[in-house]
Amino acid sequence: MLSVSKNGCDLEGLVNEFENTDAVTADLVRHIITKACPRFLLLQKAGKTTNADRSIQVGAWCDVALALIKIELPAWSIRRLVHEDGEWFCSLTNEPNLPLTLDDTADFSHPVLPVAILGAFIEALQRENCSSDRPASRRAALAHASAATG
């Protein structure tokens, strides 16, 4: 059994798995949860993930992906979800009020919608857990944009 990553910085392999994935499966979701979702695992042990567990059982992968985002990354939300030229593009943000040009989103595209959402989720987890200077760099970008326009 895999152990949950303590710092979240070793999730690159998980993102790479999505590039070669044709569909979401219960095993893939369990792998993601075990590797990257400590909050979900704690809630599951406490019996508070009944709806998400049921969604996994019935294969409601978009519902599962949205539940994981809500539990593991409560400050993040879907900024854009677009289907174009046979690909789904999912963009997650933790700064939804920023103009799109300044927002540093977690993005992933894939022909299968739940794979695109889960890929963006893993990308957001990496950014959230591995980058200690993100708020400072975001403030710097805002200050630069304000100076340029004002």
C-alpha cells in the first residue's frame, strides 16, 4: 500500500500517469486518494465520506473529482472547464477574483472530462504543497500590474 505524501512534492509521477490514462477507474481514484489525499483519508476513517465513497462505487468520476477538490483544496475552485477540439481543458484557481492574465492556474487537458479535472487537481496539489513563495510572487504580480495600469 502506498503512503500519503508528507509534503506533496512527489506528485509529478501521478500527473504523468494521467497523460497515458484513457479512463478513470476505481483503482486509479484509490491510488490518488492514498498517494495525495490525507484529509480525505482522515474523513473516511471517521465515516464522513459516504457520498464520495458511493460515487466511487458507481463510477461518478466527476463527482469524485469535485469532492476531492472540495476536501483537499478548499480554497481552490474550477475557473474554466472547456471542451474544444475533442479535449477537455480544466483550469483550477485559488484566486478567482484575479484577472485571468494574472492568475496562476493549475491546468490539465485530456479527452476524458474526469481525467482533465483530476489532472488539474493533482497539479493544484503540487503547487499548494511545494511552493512556499507563491503568495509573495502573486502579490508581486499584482503590484506590477497595478503600477503598469495606474
